[in-house]
Amino acid sequence: MKKIITIGGSTSKESINKKLAESVGQLLKGVEVINLDLNNYELPIFSEDIEKDQGFSNDLQLLNKEIEDSDGIILSLAEHNGAYAAAFKNAFDWLSRINGKVWRNKPMLLLSTSNGTRGGQSVMDIALSRFPYNGGNIIGSMTFPSFDQNFQDGQIVSEELLLRITQLSDRFIKSL
């Protein structure tokens, strides 16, 4: 059975991006879905000095192994001041030191959401331009606007957004 990981690019306990990624993972049939939480991986602030003195932490190696062992990735990025959330950027920086092709050319469904009408478009633009250089095989991408209005009680309530997500999920599954 194919193994898919979901990642919400934030460490907020109530991360709307984690909720979105996990919700999309639930739409997938015939695969094992593993929901990763960045809070479960204690990573120091990236520093070449720390890398030189201490090497790669056990938590970093565990996170790297989850990516390596997966067959596909659903990643939903939080947007902080128009860019990646600090915790995600830190993990991304560390992971790139182990393997510059962080995403290993595995099929990736790239999402972002916010409570605004742009749904994290700025961070999506950054990721779409950056991730292919880091082994991002982006099968589909989507910004999910106005999260609080369009996602309630653990469900996507906008029929239009649900249809778009379902179509992207189908394309993603076929790429595995």
C-alpha cells in the first residue's frame, strides 16, 4: 500500500494548514496516510555552526526518514508576513542539509490557506518557484481562501472548493 504523508507548515496547535492537509488526506482512498506534526520534531534554529558541532539531530533524521519512506506528500503552508512560517522554514533548511532534493521528486500536492481571501497566495508563489529546485514534483497546487468560512466542523463546506480539492486529490493519487 502506498504511504502518503501530510504536513501542515506551522507549529500552531490550532494550525488551519494542518487541518486542511489532514482533511485532504482523508479524501484519499487505497493509501496509508500518516499525519506529521512539526511540533513532534525538536529542531534547533538552523546554524552551520550547530551542524558542524552537533551534526543532525535524531528528530531531524526521523523527519527526513518519513519523507524518504513516503510515496507522496500533501503539504499545506502557513503564510507569515508573506513567506513560510519560521518553524517550517527552519525544518526545510535543516532537511536540505541532509539532501538538497528535500522532496525526493515524490508526487506532491501543495496547498496553502489563511483566513484572508488570497488563501496564502504569497507563500504559494514562493513555494512554487523554490520547491522544484529541491525535488518538488508538484502534481497540483491550490490556495484555500477564507478558511473559517469554508471549513467548519472538520469539513470543507464550500462545494466549489471541495470539488477543486477532490479533482486535485484524484490527479495526485493517479500520479503515485
